[in-house]
Amino acid sequence: MDLAASEPIIAWQSHEGRRIARVNGYDIIACEICGFRHALPLPEPDAMERAYRDAYYTEEKPTFLAHAGEDQQWAELAQRDRLEIFERLLGPARRKLLDIGSGPGFFLRTAKQTGWRVLGIEPSRQAAAHARAMGIEVVEGFFNEDTAPGLGRFDVVHMNNVLEHVPDPMSVVNAARDLIDRGGILCINVPNDFSPLQFAGRAAVGAGEWWLAPPHHLNYFDFESASGLLDRVGLKVVERTTSFPMELFLMMGEDYTKDSTLGRACHNRRKRFDLAFENAGLKETRRAFYRALAHAGIGREAVLIAVKP
């Protein structure tokens, strides 16, 4: 993205970078210290804990748990994709997995059904209770440098839609890396933001920067910056993939950013797209399609799988 030269340089605590947007009273900067875009000011951890423990799934995402169950047949495609990559990289003997921000527990249920020993850590009371009701062991709380040592050692640490929410992604990734033995895996999944397709979709329908959502989304990664974060803590990225680029619907004139009903309809269409490959026996074609998008830097998410040397 070309930053407007007229925008000011913002400095706050140990962060500094040119402002690229302002929304909900927050500056979004391209932070030269962190190497990725993020909001300022960053919230205090205590305030975040209160919000995510009790309010997130009731106030901010009231339909999430219901939709997650409804979507599980489709979501399991990506879940099994990741598990098969982990198994290929690790060999047959290493099957212990931690899911940070495990949410309602569906990924861990899929992993457990395929022979993994699993544990989740999740701050939301509602989500943790949902996972436990499915027989999944979950520690209720935030993952950080204080809670990490009590969780044990793992062959895989998985973080799905976590790093965009936390004030200090580097400390979270560092703490996760320290739970993994040599040859183990850290897998992160973050929204792929400020992407070319987002800009094309915004221009097509005259939308704003809908992907900016502080204070819930504090950090804005793309493939390059997410990979850089892993590199900085000594991990080697070995696989990358993505998911269907929802922005294509905007580019075709369907502005789901202002219409939640249309958004759900578009989401159902991308589910049918992915399941069509599966129903035709073309699983590997689907996987190759998303790997190709990821290597071009496009797709709705940046999914990176890294190994600890």
C-alpha cells in the first residue's frame, strides 16, 4: 500500500509509524518497530480480559457459536488439511496439540477424532463450556507468559484468529514457541488485511475499510508481515495456504459489508464452492488452489505453518 506522505508519524510507547487510517478513535499505523500494522493506543490487558471472558460471544459475536456448529462440515475441510500437514511434517509418533484461543472446540474435536492428544486454552466462559460439553479438555483463561509454562510441552501449537486480537503478538508467539520441542510446529491463522483484493472490492462498491475493527482487531497482518513475525522468533515457515477470498463478491457488486444477511448468503456460497471440490473427489485440487493463492499473497486469511529448528 502507498502511504500518503501527508499522514503524520505516530509515536506511542515503544511503537512508531506512519498513520494509515483512523477509525473508532484509534490510529492505525504501519509500525516500523513491530513490522506490521496495528492500532494505537493499545488496550490494557485487564480491560481485554474482562471483555473476552464474558462479553465477546454474547455482545460482539452473539451468533458465532450457532454458526460455528452449522459450518462445521465445511470448516472440517481446512481443519483436516492442517492436521494432515502436521502429520506429514512430524512423522507418526508426535501427536500432542495445543490450541490457543480454542473457541467452541470444533478444531480440537476433529483433531481428537483423528488420534491427537489435545488441549485448549480459551478466555471465553461460553466458548470453553461449549468445548467441554463435547468432551474437550480446556483451560479457561488467557494464554500469556504467565499461563504458558503450566500447560506442558507440545508437538504442535495452533492459533486460529488470535494474533489480530492481542496487544503484543510477539510475546504470544514467543511463549508459544517455547512450548514446542525441536522439529515441532507453530501454525498461525490471521486475516489477510490491506490486500489487493480488499482495495479492489472497496473501489467496486464504494465501501470503507470494513476490515478495520478496533478494539477487537488490533493488528493487521498480511502474508509477508505474519511470516516476518515468525522469522523474528526463530521459526522457519514451511507451508502457507489461505481460504476463499470473500472480496471477490464485492468485486462482482455484492456489498456484504453493510448487510449481514447478504454476508451470510455469500459465506454459504463459498462453502458450496469448497465442498464441490470434495464432492467431486478433488480434495488435492482444492488444496493446490489455495496454496497458489497464498503464494500470490491473496485470499481471505494468511495461514502459515512454521517449524522450530
